[in-house]
Amino acid sequence: MAVTHDIDTKLSSEGRVVIPAAVRTALGVGPGDRVRFVVEDGEVKLVTAKSLLLAVWANNSGGDAGDSVDDVRRSRQADSARSSAKWGRVAALAQADARSEDEIEEGLLAQLGLPR
């Protein structure tokens, strides 16, 4: 279960709020650190950069969606295998066609109905 902190603080006349030391310690933030206020359904969450980073990492490192690094690696390997197979077929067809360039040219011109 998550640890709950219930600490009161006061809004200054300038609209500023001091984040109490116990809250800063619990969040692991200090002077110069960036935080984000998320307002949702009348409540405010104070979100740290570290918690955002962890959330992004968690969303992109597997979980229910699988391991995206492995998925990309498998996809690239499959693409490489298909490409190699295609170029292998092209090389085999080129090697099997023992006609000279002149014979190939004559055949193409004949297919187009042009005299040589």
C-alpha cells in the first residue's frame, strides 16, 4: 500500500505555496528541480520529473504490450531475411540467364516490335 502524507500548508498573498520539507523529502526534490501540477477532478497532484521519466520508461519497456526492443529487433531481422532472399533470387536468375548483352538487347527490341 502507498504511503500517504497529509500535511497542511498556507497560500501566500502572492499565490505561492511552500512545499513542506517532509513532502520534498518524500518526493526527492530540492532547489532548482522541476515539478508539474496536475489538476484532475478538483484535486492537484504534484508530479516530479523522475516520476514522469519512470512512467514513460514503464510504458515503453514491455509490460502487457511486450518488449518493444525485441519486437523491433525481430522485425528488422525478418526484413533483412526477406531482402537477402529477394537479392538471392535476382542473382540466381541473372546467373541462369546465359545470354549475351547483344542477345538480351535483340530480345527486348523484338518484344517491342522494333528492328535492330
